[in-house]
Amino acid sequence: MGLKLIVVGKTKTLFFEQSEKEYLKRLNKYCRLNYIAVSSSKKSYVKDVCLKMEEEQILKNINNQDFVILLDEKGKQFSSRDFAHQINERLIRDSNITFVIGGAFGFSEKIYQRSNLIWSLSSLTFPHHMVRTIFLEQLYRAFTILKGEQYHND
């Protein structure tokens, strides 16, 4: 089983960096998550130019056999228990699962086309740095639910 999380840009706020590290450490008990931060586009403020630059960086880190799940506000939403069930189903069916969190402008059309699923963590819009912590916490929560451990309260 290979789990990968591709994110665009570096986390600049110490609080979010620490929270990401905390959940990555907690996740070590359940899986090996390959965390990959690709460069954000700093050479332009033109949306299409930024998306193209980020697209190239993202695609370099996706293999042909990867099952790709974009985390995007346009995606399907789940409760925490349903999210855990979805993770479990993917782990059973797919050996390489890649989650992708885009940058400020989201994803290019080519990235959308490459994806297998699109999931949303909320209908609210969050800064992409915050989404990283939220996703990592939900992934950790999903594993604790699947293992029947005390963490999630219904």
C-alpha cells in the first residue's frame, strides 16, 4: 500500500507546520504517507500561467498506476465515518493512492482529467495551508475509526 499526499507550496505559518508534523507523526502508527510539497508558481499572478506551472510539478509526482483523489471544494463531501469507509474501500482496491491539495487557484483542467475522484472537506473555502492540517487530521481520524480506537465521538 502506498499513500501519497502532494501539496502545492510550503507551509509558511509555524502553527500549521507544527500541526501538520503532529498528524504526520500520529499517522505513522497506521500507514506510511509520502508527503510531497511541490513548488508554487511565484513567477506570475495570472491564474492560467500559475496553474500550468503547478500542473507540471504535480504530474511529475503522479505515477500511471496511482489512484488520484483531488481535495477540492467541488468534490463530494462525507461524514467522518463515511470518509473512513471511503478510505478503507480505496485501500482494499488500490495499491497506490495519491491525494492532491492544490494551490491558491486550485487545479488545471489536465489535473482534473487525471484524477479518479474529487473529494471535498467542506463547502466552505479554506486557505490551502489550513486544508493540509484538516485533511491530515481527518485521515488520522479515519484510521482510528477503522481500528475501533477511542478518538472519534459520534
